[in-house]
Amino acid sequence: MQVRGTGVYRGPHLYSATPMVRIEMDLGALEDWPTNRLQGFTDRLMQALPGLHEHGCCFGEPGGFLRRLRDGTWLGHVAEHVALELQSKAGTPVTRGKTRSVRGQRGVYNVMFAFGYEEAGRMAGRFALEIVDGLLPANLRGITGLSRLDDTPAPRSADGSVDVEAAIQDLSRLIGRVGFGPTTRALVDEARRRDIPVMRLDANSFVQLGYGAAQKRIRASVTGESSSLAVEAASDKSLTKALLDDAGVPVPQGAVVRSVTDALAAAGNLGWPVVVKPLDGNHGRGVTLDIDSAEKLEAAFEEARSHSRRVIVEQQFRGRDYRVLVVGGEVCAVAERVPAHVTGDGRSTIAQLVEAENRDLRRGEGHVKVMTKIVIDDHVRARLELAGLTPDSVPRAGEQVFLRGTANLSTGGTAIDRTLEIHPENAWLAARAAQVIGLDVAGIDMTLPDITRSARETGGGVIEVNASPGFRMHLEPSEGQPRNVARPVIDRLFPDGSNGRIPVLAVTGTNGKSTTVRMLAHIYRSLGKTVGFTTTSGIQVGDHLIAEVDASGPQSARKVLRDPTVEVAVLETARGGMLREGLGFDWCDVGAVLNVQEDHIGLKGIDSIEDLARVKSIVTESVHRSGASILNADDPLTVAMRRHAGGRIVFFSLKGGEEMPGFLREHVAQGDMAVVREGGMLVLHRHGETRRLMRVGEIPATLDGLAEFNVQNAMAAAAMAIAQGVEPEAVARALSSFTTSYEQSPGRLNIHDAHGFRVILDYAHNPAGLAALGRVVAGLRARHPRAIGMVSIPGDRRDEDMHLMGRIAAGLFDEIVFREDPARRGRGQGEIVGLLAEGARAAGFPAERMHCVLDEEEAADTCLRLARPGDLVVLTPTEVEQMWRQVLDWQPEPRRPKVEPVLRLPTLDGEVELIAPAGTDPDLLRPRMGAGWALPPFPEPEGAEIGANGLLRKVQP
């Protein structure tokens, strides 16, 4: 087997709406060995991963995958299921996968499976392939290319086979490093249940919930609504106690000290026992309880000093340890925290009891799972020593041995839910503590003899306020009812059922995407909205160009959706990004497919125009059920997409009125929406009503209807905006001020008339685009009888596409300058222009009017210098901005002085008329080499023939 390539679909893609890892696998000879021919393979696989029995596969019920194995399936499909099972066992349950053969390539498959975290998905893919390979008969084993997936090989047993349990542990540890902790994960899961988008902003727990201006941000349980002053106050334990004491909340008295001497003095004033802790510590680090002697105090002081320069010594409340979670001033959950401990059985040592406790599947490393494994460290040994015990001691049956003084879950503690037991007065005190400090989400630590009775009656009170409380103890307590504490946090961030979304409008198609995007952005900007939009020219937010790159892919879309100022996102969505990693969003409100024409055929598995249509349809298939899919009714391939498109179907068409096709007429008759051209008008059909939007000629970008492709783009933009709720009148007003100027639509039908001839700059980079532009050229012929064109095509297109481009150019222009794309994309130097020229010659274009200039800037300059007054020059650039500057800055060569025959001079062969400027002094002419005359120091005369050494041989009047 061979791994030929890998990728990650991070958004909806050609095969699913679920993000997936993709592995392109070549089974080689194993294509002839489905699982039912591999003796013992299925049994060995099921023994290695018993959980595969639960996989339903295509049958949708447990045992379905096993049935496929028995009937016979191929090893790519097996690897898919193994990768899913490994991730699920490691702590990220995933179930969706697909394996599809690559058309035309025997034994080659795209193996795809969902992932919880991308890094873990890649590792699971590698481990799965190694496991499958290891279960094959020895003569069929062997796999290459695994490093394309991940650099870490699967762990091996002594016999060389993959150690499946160790592999799962490796995956689990990786998830612990790259995955969300329980608190962040709970908030993310709750957001996703409400259809709120989730975007991770760093490698840790900094997360964006929602899109654009509607977003909220969290870092674990700290939210964007959390006051930085409140967080700072909560981190200063001395200040926290002072504020709470002043507000009437019972807190232990204490003092901040810097030395052991000061600590002893404070303890003497407070009375034993005391608690010692760092001033700005967290997670219980450096905290020591039950200090009742100077010796213990000195040791505790040093422990606290290792975490903070300043140390608190405070009186110790007697009672049990409780964590009260307060969100928005309301108590949401209460947990009793019990320090890490073991219970004796009369036979096992403390160390053995700890080992047995750590085998609880709920315990893990750090904060990955709901409980943390217990570690016997110096602190534990010291506590055991105070009780006269060691790790080798054997407690009596039923005897509890507490290993730590603090009850933090991060040090192995456990939790018991007490939410329904807290006394109202105690709940009020906890809520008041959060409000006094100013926190929207707070963990209030209370020590109380009895949670069911008021602290004012029993003693005790608040000992600490936490600005970033962990949710683990409430989500899955060791005992009692789990509490969904993420819900009130998300309720507070997104009140009234809001989902944190802004309008997302996506545009795809072969031609017209950038112009349609800019028209849409112009419509929304006219409404006062801050629009973020992407095109092949860059990313723009409001009036500012954020990045000048080809921004038609998913990464650029995500940048727009992360921008906190963007109120509407309009996204050009090109084929390449969709094939590479899917869409940059989970779903859109409005999606449009403008057209599907032959371009990019033969690239990345797209072998036909039907394949290309399938890729373009990803956009409309990702439209929300409450949204709208906008389709070109004049393009049969886009019309066919209506069967699988999301939301309601909206058509646009150049064929309105009597020309309207039957299916569109039926669509309109049913009250569905369409925008069509009828005569010289754009007409809106909706809800069974017909209304005129505007005259086509009122849209400057259409050149009074001559630029028919911009008529289509304007209809698509109008349909998208109206479908999203923009009033038709506002759409018409905006389109009436959208021009083809470079400022509004760079590289799309930009016109410059300052040089005595007209220049059109347009990014017509494929045959369909050039043909559409050609119709504009044909319409302008009455005013510009001679047309000069600079033509090129990207190097990754097919030879036949280049020939066709040359033939189209031959029918449009009187002079053609063929150039090469700056990035030849695998073509040799001169190959592109050679193929273009072949196409033009095949169409009968005269060779003397065809020019091949490789450099783009030189090619444009050639066109401009060929132009005469009244000509039309068409430039199709790659570097749009650079060429527009070149057009603006271009200067013609200085005009030659007018000359006329004024001198008749003798030569050895007779007389000759010399063309020279009037008033030229004959004495400036000096004979050289007998028969000729040296050129005078004025511009070369027209019609002159120059001999060797610059001698004038012949001059014609």
C-alpha cells in the first residue's frame, strides 16, 4: 500500500458537510484482496479493536461493519473505520467517514474520516494504516508514505506488532496537549448545540463563538464580558478579602507577610490553626491547611513562597470545602470538594490503592478528563509522614487516608453535587461575593460546617473568589447529578436565542464572481453596513484593503468571519479552495452559482464540466434551510443543482417575457422568486407579483447593456440581496451607482480614454471570459474600427484550452500580442504563447499581425505603442494593479520633427535630395568615405537607408 497524498477538509466539501481527514491510498496488489479473501483478517481485527462491533456502517445498526468485513470490503474502507474507532477510544467520539474510489485509477481510493482535533485525526490515520497492514499475511504487508500523515510511528509490542492500547494512549496524550479542556469543551459543545459557529483562535483555549460583529470570545470560563479589573482584583487575595469584608461577606481574617518571622507573628495574632497560601496562586498550588505549630508554619511558608513573593497567613474556617459557581449573579451549581484520598481494604498498601484509583477511566492527565490522576509526590509523602504513614503502609478496611490538604480536582480530588442543598443565605453570600468583585462568571470557594444552614449561624464563609473557575466538578461530579453549567454562560453571551451569526453570502461560478461580490458589497455598504468581502484581488473590510492576495479560498473567508467589525460577509468562493479543504464556513445564508463553463478541466480530479459543476454545487448545498440558493436559469448545469440546493430556489435569467423557458415560467407561476431581463428592464418576480427594478441602462457597469455578462452579474447580486431581505428599491439605488471603474471593480472592464484611444482592462483569463469580453469589443467596433488585444491564459490549462483561446482572439482583434502568465505552472518558457499562436494561425490570423512577447509589462507596452488614435486596446492582465498603473503612466514616444526636402547635395554619383528639418545648415554635412554623407545631428529622416558607419545611402522625398 502507498499513501499518495493527504489533506484536511475543514469545512463542507465534495463528499460531506463534516470536516474530515483525507488520505489518497493506492492499494496496489491489495486491490485484488478484499477482506473476505484474507483468511483470519476479520477475526484478528475484531480482537484488536472490539469496539468495531458497534459500527453500523451502511446498515445503520451495530454489527453492520462486521457484516461488510465478512461479505468482503477493501482495506481503505477498513482503515477509515479503524481511524474512527481509535479516536473514539482516545476520548473524541467520531462516527462519520467515507471511502471513495478515484475514477480512472484502479486500486486508488480517497479514505476520509471525521476528526475531533486535526492533529489527532492525522495520527489516528497513520496508526490505522499501520494496524491494518500489521494484520495482513506477511507476504502482503508493506506500506509507504506514512510520514505524509504524521511523523510519529505507532507503538510496537515485543513481537513487532502494533500495540493498540499503547497507540490509543498516545492518541489520548496528544488530545490532552492539543484539545480543549473540560471547561472550554463544555462551552464549545453548548454553542454548537445552538448552531453558534466556533472558531479556535490559538493553540489553547482562546475561542471565538459566532461570526464577525456578532461574535463573543472566551478563554476557558473567562468571557469577553469579564471585566479585566475584576479578574485582576480576584487574583489579589488580600484585596478580594478586603472588598468582601467591607461588603459584609464573612471571610477569614489574615495578613500578607514576606518572611517567616512575620508569618509567626500573624499566626500568633490570629490563633491556631491557620492556612498559608500564595497571594496570587491558583488551582490550590502552594496552599497548606491545618497548620498548628511553628515548625509546620515554616515549611508551609516556604511552599507558598515557591509560587508567589508574598504570602497570606489567615485563620482557618472549620468545615467542608464547597465550590459555588455563579454566572450573571445567579448560583448555577454547588459541589462539595473532597481532597484526594484512598479507602483501605486491609490488604493493599497506600501506593497500591492509589494505583487502583488511577485505573478509573474518569481519571486522566491534567485537565483532560473529569478527574485527575493522583500523584504521590513530596507533598503527599510529607502529609502521610505527619500521620505516621508511608506509601507502603496498609490502611485498615474502610479507613480513609487523605493524601492532600486541599480539595482541588487538579490534584486528584473528587466532587459531590450539592446544588439542591445549599441554604438560600449561603447562595446569596456567594452571589454577592461575585458581584462585589465584579465577575460575570465566578467560582466562590466556601468553607462551611453545614451547607444546608446559614454561615451566619454555623460560622465559616468565603475563603476565595476565582475568576476562571473550572467546570469539571459540576459537569461530571464523582457523585450526584451532573449540571450543564455551560448553558447559563452561553445564555448570557447570546441572549434571546441569538446564534452569533451575521449574513454570509457566498458566490461561485466560472466567470463573474469578483464583480458580483463587489456589486453585493456595494449594495450593503449603501445601507451603512460594514462589509467584509473576498475576491481574487484581496480581502476588504469596509473601505480598507486588509490583504492584497488571491483571497477566493477558505482561509480568507475565515479571516473575514473572525473580524469583529464585519456586519455582512460576502465571499468569493473558488474551485481550488473547495477542492483543497472545503468551505471556510459551516453554512451560508445565501449561495449563488453564476455559471459553469469549461475551465480548470483536467486538474485535481476534475476531468469534465460535470465534475466541475459538482464542485460548484458545494456552495448551494451548504445554504441553510432558511436561506436561498441563487441559480443561473440560462445555464443547464446550474439549473440541475436545484435538486440538492439548500433553502429556497431563486433564478436569474436574461430570458424574460416571451423568451422565458417553461421551467422558469412554472417557477414564477408558483410564486417563487426570479430576477429576469425583459426588454431593457430588470424585473423581479416574487410572491406571484411582478415589479420593475430598473432599466438595464441605469446600471453603469453594463455599458448600457452592451456588457451582457455584467447584466447577469447585476441580476445575481440583486437576487442575492433581495433574497436576504434588502428592499428592492435599495438594490436599484445601489446598482445605479456601480461602475466599471478601477476603484470599484479592479480588473473588471476598467476603461481608460486619456491617450487618444480607448483601453479596456479586464481579467478575461479563460475562453468563456474572453468570448464574453469579445461581445463587448464587437459592440464597440462602430466607434473603434481597429482593435488590439493582449491575450494570455494560465499555464495549468489544457492545450486545447490554449488553442481555443488563440482562435477566439483571432476573431476579435486586428492585432494580437500573446504573452505568458508570470507563473507558467509547469510549462516551459514560450510554450504558452506558442500554443496560443497555433490556435490563432489555425483560425487564419495573419502572422504579420501576431506578436509574441513573454513579459507582461512589455506585452502591454507593445499593445499601447501599436495603437493609433481611435483604436481600442484590450489588456487581459495577471498583475492587475501593476498594469493599471502602467496604463495610467504610459507616455507615447516623442513625435519626430516635421521634415521636408530642403537640400540638394552633389555626390560622386550625381545629386541627391536630403530630407532634413527646414533651416538645416548645409555646412553641418561633411563628406565621409567618398560616396556617402554622414547623418547630421537631427532625428533620422523617414525613408532613409543607412549604410555602414552611419553613412546616408539613399533619401527619398
